[in-house]
Amino acid sequence: MTDIEYRTAATLEVRHSERIIDLIAVPYDETTEVLRRGRWVTESVAPGAFTGVRGDVTVNRSHDLENPLGRVASFHPTDPRGLRAELKISRTAAGNDTLELAADGLLSPSIGFQPLDEEWNADRSTVRVTRARLVHIALTGDPAYKGAKVLAVRRADEQPPRVATPNLDRIRLEILAASAGMDLTSAT
């Protein structure tokens, strides 16, 4: 059986009200140094390596399979940036913490995967994963890829920008003044 590999990428968006984290689980064509079977190699993932990915994939914290946070709601393996996924985070204390930490840019996605097909260079110092099976997605503070960061956050508790309503404001002020027995028309 092939060893499970762990890799990280970029979070695109956190949607608090929906409890969704939109992210690039692993970027395509980006290299990183990884430890494989006791030695460091340069690894990249080819576009299409996760074509056909589906199924019930769990989300956990720091690759701890006993610390679940939710499930993958949808996959977008044809995104040119990498394997894109939308994570549905459970309504738990750990899930709430995860949404806040991801929104603050303190967590990055990482994947556990099994390489199925690979291309190695002659001295076996560089490997390109051309086909792989996704095992899980983790949220971690220690990303393998430099591009692993929160790119955009949409928070449910943010207030929309106030639209100017000068006429409504004037009418409300006149009503308030009239109820207090004041005449604002002479003040202008």
C-alpha cells in the first residue's frame, strides 16, 4: 500500500453564515520540498491528478483523523490553480474556532493523499504526481506550500456599508423633533 502524503495550499474564502471554507486544497505545478521515505525530494502535482475525485471526504484539524471538523461539500478539480474544494464545517466549538482561525488567515489547507501514478527524474530527486486518491483535507498552521494562505474572507457578522439616505434621515429627524415639540423649519 502506498504511503499517505500530506500537502497544503491556499484558502480562497470563508463564508461564516454558510460555514463554508472555499480553498485550493493543493496547487497544480507548484514545487515544494517534502520528506518521502526518509529523504527530501522536490514534489509537484500535475493538473488533472485528481480528475474524478468524489465521495465522502472528511475535513480534520492537523491531519488528526480523530479530530473531525466537517466534510467536503464539493470538488472543482478542473480549476487551473489546483484542486479546489468547498468545505462544510460542522456547528461545534471546534468548527467555530476553525472558521475564526481560517478567517484570520491562521490556518491553511493540507491534504492527505495516496499517489497512484508518478513521474520521477533520473536521480529520483524530483517527483510529479500525475494521479492520486484524496484521503482527507486538513486545516493546519504549518503549510507545505508557500502559497498556502487565506485569500478572501466573507464574515456573517460584518455590516454592509451604509447607503446614504438624506431624505429619509431628514423626515425621521422632523418626526423626532415634532414629537419633542421642536420646530426644525425655523433652524434652517
